Amino acid sequence: MAITKVWIEEGCIVCNACEAECPDVFHVTEESCHIKGDSRKDGRESENRDEKAELKADLQSSLEASIVAAAAACPVEVIKYDQVASADAPGSAEPAAAPAVIASPAPVAVAPEGAPTAAPAVDADIENAVDAALGTTGNTAAPVPAPSAAPRPVAAATPPDPPAANPAKPRVTKVWIEDGCIVCNACEADSPEVFHVTETTCMIKPGVRLDGKESENRVEKNGLKPEDGERLITSIITASKGCPVDVIKYEVLGDAPVVEAKPHDAAEVAAGPFVLDYKAAPNRQVVMPKTVPLPSLHTYQEEQKAAVAADGAKWAKQQADFETAKAKALAEGKDAPKPPVRAVPKKNENDMEFPAPSEAKDPDLLHLTDLLDGKVSQAFEQSGELILQVHPDGLIETLMFCKGDASLRYEMLVDQTATHYPAAEGFAFSVVYQLISISRHKRLRVRVLVKEGQDLESAVEIYPSANWMEREIYDMFGIRFTGHPDMTRILCPEDWEGHPLRKEYPTLGWGQRDIDFREDRSGVLMRMALEKAGNMGINLKVPKAD
Amino acid sequence: MEKLLVNIGQNLFVLFGLLAVGGAGVLIFSKSAVHSVIGFLFSMICVAGCFLSLQAEFLGVAQLLVYAGGIVVLFLFVVMLVELTKYQEKGIFQTQTKFAIPLVGAGLLIFGGVFRAALFGASAEDALTLQQGLVGATENLGNAQAVSRGLFANFILPFEILSVILLVALVGAIVLAKSERV
Amino acid sequence: MTPTLIQYLVISLLQIVAVLGFVMTLVPLLTFAERKVIGYVQVRLGATRVAGGLWGAQRGRTHQSRTITGGLNGFMWWLGKWPVISILRGLPMFIADALKLLTKEDIVPTDADKAVFVLSPALAMVAAFTVFAAISFSPGALFYFPAKFPFLGGLPFNGFLTDINVGLLFILGVASVGVYGIVLGAWASNSKYPLLGGLRSAAQIVSYEVPLTLSLLVPVVLTGSLNFNEMSTRMAADVPVNGLVGIGRSLLMFVGFFVYTTCGFAETNRTPFDLAEAENELVAGFHTEYSGMKFSFFFLSEYASMITVSALASAFFLGGHYLLPFGLQPAWNHFFQHSPYAILAWTCTPSILWFLLKIFFLLFVFLWVRATLPRYRYDQLMNVGWKFLIPYTLVMFVIAALLRYAA
Amino acid sequence: MFKTEEMEINLGPQHPSTHGVLRVKLHLDGETVVRCVPMIGYLHRGVEKICENKTFFQGQVWTDRTDYVASVSNNLGWAEGVEKLFGITVPRRAHYIRTMLTELNRITSHLLWLGTHALDIGAMTVFLYAFREREEILSIFEAFCGARLTTTAFRIGGLREDIPPGLEKQVRAFQARFLDCIEEYETLLTENRIWKKRTIGVALLNAEDAIALGVTGPVLRAAGSTYDIRKVFPYAAYAEMDFDVPTQTAGDTYARYLVRLEEMRQAHRIVNQCLDGLPEGPVMAKLPKVLKSEVNEVYHAIEAPKGELGYYFVGEKGGVNPYRMHIRAPSFINLQALPKMVEGRLLADVIAAIGTLDVVLGEVDR
């Protein structure tokens, strides 16, 4: 296919959109838009309205895509063009597409003067027919998606018969956003493939649109790609129903399915402790940890034993293999294979040695284990630190002993914090209390394991310094402490949702997204960014080599 | 013009007097207590102006220093600290209107009579001068000396009685404040 | 020759213009001096330039010298090359300051009592400037209009506006009205920090007025006059040095001077008594909500009252228009009055020069103290006022009366 | 008819004397503080969460931003905490250089405290004098690592580079005049009547309350305790240093002032010792290219200028990020003591108390 002629009808608003899309052909002056002399056969530069001079032959097909895009981008739709199928164009590789267009009287379409240009937009059947015709070629990967955005005047011409139209399947032909969007994200939650909520408005995504642009589609009412319109019909209707201000409009071909609107009220959000609706915000996906890095002497010893056993088994297997190989070789009269050498553990050349946990030898730990009598689940030493893990029931008792016992005298609770272990079975959090004895120069860590939703007893009575630290733990993890004088959030605002240091809490905020300008083909995001930044008087056109 | 300037003292006296009355009006009729105090202050300053225009500098300045600089500040202090809007709503203030109106009428009548007698009566013909006994003494003295001689020589008894009354008021204030506090 | 009434009024007007002009120039210069003095104490340069242009930069003209302040900056930069006058670099700061305050947005809080809010800076300003009506900068005529001068030929131009015989009381009375500016402004802002600042300030000024007045009464009792000119004249000439009494008088004046200066610092809300606007506690104290011109009125009145306090101190304690302070002038006069050297004889006569020099020195002390001392706490301030200064001044007053009796 | 009413006033979050975005809700009776509720979180950036999503090397950068006044101390805490988690041995020379820089950082932190605290109380000049010396130390940091405030000075396992040539001279030049500078501050403040009036007996916190509330650092030592992590649990090269732990018994603002001044002198001593005894050798331990942690959990505390700065790490097997990282921020815990210090006192004492606690809101909120 190729475009032979381009001209500008009256009513240009000098918006620069065409030049942005196709700078080779269009040149926007202060009063009007011109077709450049470089691209015209007669070499003149004008609006080309009366003369309708042809484009240069070599440019006819190469600039096709951009001219079509420019015509589609024109907000007042004054850019018109003649489109013909040319034999040497790459479009000829599309057998299904070519007949569809050729079937129409060539040149495809020139709207008669005074023909209604806005009216066809509602004529869903006709456009659907064209779309359906083109839709069959959807998978043949036309190099540019633009040609399928047939010029609007085509509606006035005789429509071609759809060769493979399938009216049985209902689909959405168009969807657009009226004025009044409140940027509530509900539509994106329902149908993330179609809607894209920015900071100021809601957009229809380029991926599903025929013209491949991202905008509100309010003025242009561009059609959806047929296959997407078919596939996403339910979600689009859901989004439209779910829109609290009812600004999402759509046109359906065929019978629209009956869809219930999803409620998007605050009740849903506040239902659980923290709603993890990944569909609602795919950008907030969280990779949950798989392991439980809770240091424990018991587990470590098991691991070591298992490692030794595995090593032994491997060695035994190697030897057995060697024996069989040797026997086989002897039997076949070959040379015996080399006997295996037991692998020496790799020598550690780094100044780094893992501090392995060891049995509790410190008198404090032993003394506490005696005192608490069965409430201690573990006591060990690691990295020169004393660790005592107790049952949640015995926590207050432990702390009282630590502070009050004459031979312990841990006067100060320096730190208290928690860790979330979502992958663990039987518990969800560990809460650690770092104690120091100022008089005896010793440190001790008391650890309790807490289940999800389980409350701990507050240590404020024993150690007043626990006050803010427990509030912080509540704020960050949602573990409540009974008997605390003021169990409120401390760092986050009172109405904050979720507890940030839990592992399932995402690191991206609601509505936060990574903008990749490389994907910004139509320049919408770039233009918006520029608008936001204000007109800085910088020429943003890419400089040309010539 | 010339006449106006020659009689400047007299004219200023009238002017300040009227302004003082205006300030007193603000004091009475203002809705806001602070505005009342401002009106009071204005009135006091104008009274001082009256004294000054009569060439009683010491009295004028003392008026400024004591009333404007000291007493009204304390009024303002109290008025600012008490949240009056609340009491206004409760109707604690301005409850005495029905007594005040007849009282003011009576006062106007009485003082009007006095003023009338003073201004247009027989005694209006006499010159407004100091007492005969003081006239000779003030000739070579400043204003302050004249006043002090009047206070501490001629009127020592009323002066001392006044100071006792003030002392009583002072003690009373302290007692009230203490009981409020405890 | 005595002037006619009209001539008298015209001359008075001229004098008012002269005094106001003097004070209005001195105040901005004082702010510049403040920057420089405190800068010097704090091992930094203080103001050296005025930043930016007034309007040139916005139009895209980048060259500094085309803007007004830019041109001044260029000039001042050139000044900086010369050794002594380089201290004047940054002098345009006082113009820029004034311009800034004039052109700043004038904000009135929504819930403020608008009338009072507008009134109170004016009140503070009027009180601070009316005081100068009674301050005598020079005894007698400053100069006489030349005989050929139209209308006013041969008439004296005085160094004072009025010669009230209760000048001191007038100053105190008018100055005490200044507190309303602060209190009402604070109240009218309808904000908590200003209210606290206003209350502090009112309590502070009311309580420090007592020792201030009492300490000023010491020289009044010693000389027996409330008049500005007469005070220094009597101090210098009339009261003879009389052995022990003379020494006692000088000592008393010396102590009285320090007490008075302390009270003066409190009266003007300067460090270490600047609790009304203690920016570290009350954000900006009573003028937190003020901006633009209204703020500058408060600012001006504070600096004007600094000048007042300095003028009073120099007139009543430091000998006023005479050279020596604390009533030492008679002794000096005794030796040098008839000295053959003209310069020495001249030091025995009153002059506006001495008076201004003393004022400037005291103003410098204000700045010096600000750079050096921390701030008192509110209750400590009240303690100092009521428990120390008032008893001290009372004792001084009694001693002064005894000395007067003895003399 | 009239009864007294409490006035509720918000000190902050934007206030000249709250040293950041601290908001203190005060109930005043006249000017007496009846109730004081510190409200924090205005600067909460979720540093702990961020560090859980960064590698051990990347996370260190964030520690600069917690207590931005004492970033070198924070770096040291992080580096040593990670080294403890992995069991890394750091060369002795690196320890010495780390100690020296940390002590210089202690001086800058205390100088900033001194300047701002004096400014709060109304003494302007000390601020400028203190900043004069602080600038000099910051240039030393700049010479060492290129940054003045957010240094990220150390690497896990030692230092990235040895000290540059000329740094020693620069440090010695500073050391030579610093003691005189402290004298200068003292002439302005120590015997100043007003300063003493404003600080003696103000914001009292005795040792018992301080320990109960978890208060550490100079505030605790000014109440009589000798608890100093550099002595009690020596780290870096402190075991080899000869220095005293200054203490006072009064537990008021003045005592804290004296303690911090003396700490600057002791820091000066330590820096001198580090310079004199600087050993030869490498500054970086041999480490694998990628640090992968084992299952371990450590709490490492150092004596930051403001008190005990603890880093709590949980490592998961094969993880390059900390599974959990928690900062025990001294400012956060010390700020808890504010109501205890000021209730029943005057409004101006709140300012003095906030100043004397020496909180940095970046660290309080993290």
C-alpha cells in the first residue's frame, strides 16, 4: 500500500501534532500546516488543498505509516490522503489484507465535500466490518499497525463485504473516557490491559487500540483491535460498570454479556489486615521469601550432620563406582581406572569464617535455663552473643528474672524488634529483646516466636524503654502488645494501611509506576511530562543529519 | 485661620475632649472586649491631651504614664486571657443592661445639671485658675513642683487616705488571686 | 528676635522633618551595623553585597550591572578593594532591606481581628517616634538661619523639638504606650505563639518599667530637674564637686547607669531579654503573623526605641551634651575652662557631637551584647526584675535623696 | 465563674528549635508544661525496608542518611555489623583509620550539637565558632572519601583505599589548634551566668530513669553512669586506645554540656593516638567477589556520638541482601525521655531539653 496524495483541509488549528508524527511531510507554520516541498512532486510547499499534488514516488510507501499516524493524531481531522495498494509495497506480502482493500474502489476513499465526518464514528457495523476484515490479518504481523487505522472517510464509501466476519462473538469495538474521571484506579484494577490511570486522567492503552496511541480516546473514539475487543469484553464492561463516576463508555457489537460490577468501595480495602490484590496493582508484586533464616543451634547441627552424611554417602558411592569400574576393567582386561581421591574441603583463602552456633556455656544462659524450667526452647551462643529463645508464655517471667535476679542484673532493654518469617510453619514472627547489663558488661538476646494474630505481653512495666519500641513493632509488623499504655502507630500516620516491614508489603506505592520513555512511542508521556514541566522554550526536535 | 491658631490651646482642648468622649463611646458600645479596652485607651490618651492643651504638662504626662501605660495594660491583659466568647454565649456578660439604662439617664441628668451650672451659671464668669494660695508659689516653678506642692502641702490628708484605699485594694486583689489559685 | 506664630510653626515642621529624617536614616544604618558588628564578632564578613537584580534578571538580561542593585553591587565590590572603606561593602543592604519589606506580600490571617491587626504596628511605630519630640539632641540653637533667608531669616533652628519641663516623664509616658502595639498585635493575630509572645512582652515591659523609671529618678533627684537640657547643664555646671558628696554622686551615677542599661535592654526587647520574640521558643514571638510593611513597623519601632534608650542613658548618666559622664564634667571644667588651648576650652562646652558619639557607642553595646550573651528564661527574667533590680533602684533612690540633702 | 484552661500548643513540625521535623504537642498551664507528647514519623522513609531490598554493599549508603550528622559512625556500625554476621576479620590498619575518622566524626557531631544548642538558648556566636571547626573536619572527610556529609567512608572488610597522602598532615594541623578552640567555646559559655542559669537543673534525668528509659550516650553519662561501649564492649581499635570516659553526676543540661565538651577532648586524644600508632599493612580483608550470607542473626552496637547505635541483621542462606535489618537509633530511644525531662517545667526548658538530647530526626524516624 502507499499514499499518493496528502492535503490539509480547512480548519487546521496549528497544533503541531502532525509534525510531531511525521516531520518529513508536514511543516506547521504559524497560520497553517504545509506539505513540505521536499516530499511533493511539484516541489512547492503549501497546504496542497487545491492542487492536491502527488507525493514523490520514493516517499509514497516509506512514509505511509507516519502519515497515517499523523492523520489519526490530528485532533480536528483535517489531514486527508489518498491511499492505494501498490504492487511493490511490502504490504503485498499480506494476501488477506490486500484483497480486502482492493475490493473497494481505488483510490480507497475521498470523502465528498461536505460529507459528515463525525457521523461515521457511531456507525459501528460498518467499521466493525472493516475491522473484522482487517482483523483476520492481525497475526500476519504487518510492519506497522497504522494502516489498519483506515481513514475515517472510508465510512462514506461503499463498505467491502467482510470475508470472514464472525458476528456470533460479541466484542467491544470502541471504548473511551468521558470528561470527569476522578483517577480512582478502579478501571485499571478491573481491566489493566485496557486502562491506564495516570496522575491526572485515565487513558486507553496503545496496545489494544488500532491507532496505537495512548489517550483518553475521547475525541478520536478510535476502535479497539478486534481480537482484544473480543477477549477483554467482560473486563471492559466490568470496568465501565465499576466506574464510580460512569465516564467509561463503550460500543458493543453483538450481545453484550451480563456482568456484575465489582464493588470498589472502602469496605473491600479494609476487610483484611492488609489486602494483597496483585491484580489491583500488578506493579506491586512482591516476591515472598522461601526460606526461614531463623538461627538455631538444633537446625544447624542437623544441617551439619546431614552434610557429613551426604558427604559420606557420596564418598561411598564414588568408592563403589570405582570398585565396579575396576572389576569391569579387570574383567575386560583393561587398565584399572584411577582410584578416587576423597575431596578435601576447600581451603578458605578469605578472611572470613562463618560464626557457627555453639552450645550454651555461659553461666547466665545456664542459670536462666534452670530458673525458667522448661519455658526455654533454645539457648545457644553465636558470633559471641548469647541467645535465649523462650515460649511466649514465659516471656514476662524471663524479663523479670533478667532484670531482677541478683546474679543477672540486666538493667537496660536497649532494643526490641521483630522479624517476619512468612515461610515458617508454626510461627510468623520472631520478636527479639536486646538486654544489657551495665554493671556486669554483658549482653543477652531474648527471642520469642509469635504466631500471626497472636498478642504478646508488653514489657513496659519491667522496662519502660519498651514503650516506643513496642509501638514501632506494632506499627511495622502489626504485633499487638497487651498491657501497653498507648498501643498506637508511631512512625506511620494513624490511618496507614498495612504494616510496612512485613514481607508481603510491596515496595512500590499505590499508583507508583516506572515510566520507561523508550516505550513511549506516541510521545504521550513525553508530552505530558513537558506540559508538566512547563514550556521551557527548548526545541525538542531531534536534530537531523542534513 | 489666624484666630484658630491663636486660640489653639482652647481649640485643642475641645477637640481632645470630643475625641475622649468618642473613645468612651467605643468603650461602652463595642461588642468585643478588646475593642472596648482600645476605646478606653484612646479616651485616656485624649484626656492626657486635654491636660497638655491646658499646659498642665505634668498631669497630662502622668495621666499617660499611669493610666495609658499601666492600668489599661492590665485591663487588656485580663481581657485577652479570659476567653470572653464563651461567656458571651452563656449570657454572663451584659446582664446589667436593664439597670444600666436608667442609671445612665439619671447620671446624664445630674451631670448635665452640674455642667450647665459650671459652664453657663454664675461661677462660669470666674477665671479657671489655681487656688489663691498657690498662685504666688507657682510663678517661678515648673509644673511638677506646683502639683507636688498641692499634693503634699495642701491636700496631704486626702492623699494619704487615697493611698490607704489603694493599699486595701492591693491586698484584696492578692487575697482574691490566692484563693482562686488554691 | 521672637518668631511669629507662623514662622514658629514652619520652623517646628522643619525640625520635625530633620529629627525624623535623622532617626529614619539611623535605623536602617543600624541594621547594617548590626550585620557588620555581629559578623565581626562571629568571624564572618557580614553583608558584602545585595543578591540578585531587582528586575533585570527576570527579563533575561544576565549582566549584573544593568540592574539597580547589581550596579550598586559593582560599585561596592570596587569599594572592597580599598582597605578601610571596604567595610562599607554591603551598605546597599539597608536599601535592599527596606525595599524588600516594602514590596513583600502583606498577609493578614483569616481569623485575625483585622482592625486591631492593622492598628497595632502603627501604634508601636507612633509611640516609638513620638518620643523624639522630647529628646534634645543639642542644647539651644543648632544654627541660625542666615539673615537673607526668606521668611525665616535670623531665626534659630533648635536641636530639639520641644522643651517640656517634664521631658523625661513625657518620654516614659509615650514609650509606655508602645507596649500596646505588641500586645494588641499579638492578640489580633489569633495565633498561639504570638499570644504567648505578647503576654511575655507585656509582663516584661510593665515590670521593667518600674526599675527603669526608678533608676532614671536617681539623676533627677541629684539634679532636681525633669528637663532634658537643664539636666545636663546642671550636671555639668551648676552642681559643684563637693568632696565626698561629689564622689558619691559619681559612683551612684555609675551604678545607676548599668542598672538603667539593663532595664533598657529589657524595655526594648533586646538580647538577653528578647523573650517576646525568642525565635527559638516562640517562632518569632508577637510578630509571627506579620509580614511586609506591618512587620517593618515593628522592626522600626524596636530600633527607634533602642535609639531612645541610648539617648536617655547618654543624657541622664553619660553627661549628655558634655564630654564627661557620671557628673565628672565640673571637675574637668574646673581645670580646663580657662585653658589657653582652644581645643581644651572647647571640650568644656556642650556640643551635639558628644551626645551623638555616646548614642552611637551605646548602640554598639546593644549589638555587642546581642552577639555575646544567651537569653534568659522567662521566670528568671521576672526574678531579675522584681527581686533584684527594683530593690537596687529603691536603695539607690534613697541614697540619691540623702546625697541631695547633704549637698 | 472562671477556671484556668490548659493551652495546647504544637511545637513543630516546622519550628526553629526542633532540629528537624519533630512535633511536640504541649499542654501548657501559663508557660508551665503540663503534658508533653512527642510525635514523630514526619521523616519516615522506611530505611529498614529499603535496606532489606538492597545488597549488603548498597545498604550502607542508606546509613549515611539516617543520622546525617554522624554518618561515619553509622557506616562503621553497618560495616562492623555485617562483618560480624559473616565473620570477617578486618586488618588492623583499617581499624585504626576507622577509629580515627569515627572520632573526628564524633567531634563534628558534638560541634553541631554545641552550636545549635547554644543557638537555641540564645547564644548566637558559638554556633559560628563551632561551624568553623566543623568545616575543617568536613574537608578532611572530603579529602578521604570525596564526600563531606554522606561519606559511606568504609567498606565491608576494611577500607576501599588507604588514606591519601597529605591527609595525616591535614589532620595534625587540625589537631594542633582544636584544643584552643574548645577553650574558646568555654570562655563564651562555661562560666557565663546566663548560660548556667539556663542549663543548671534544667531537663533533669537521673541515672535510674535514664537506664529505665534506655537512654544512652552522653545523656546517660552526665547522670553518673560510666557506660561507654568503647570501653565496655570494645570494637574497632578502641581496645588499644588510652582514653577516659567523662562523667558528671548532676544529670542536667549543664552536666551534658560538660560531658560532651570533655568527650571532644578525649576524641582529640584518640585521634592523636591513631595517627601516632598507625600500623602498616593492608586496609582490606580478602573477600569473595559476592558476599552470600549464612543463617545468622547478629546485633552489633557501637558508641555513636548520640548513644548506643545498634545494627540488627538477620541473614538467610545464600542471601545477598539482609533478610532483616533494624537500626537501634539512639536518638529514637533518647527522645522517649523528653516528657520525663520537661513535664512541670517551663516552655523554654523544652527547647533546652530537645537541644540537650541531641536528636537527629533522620535517625529518629529512619
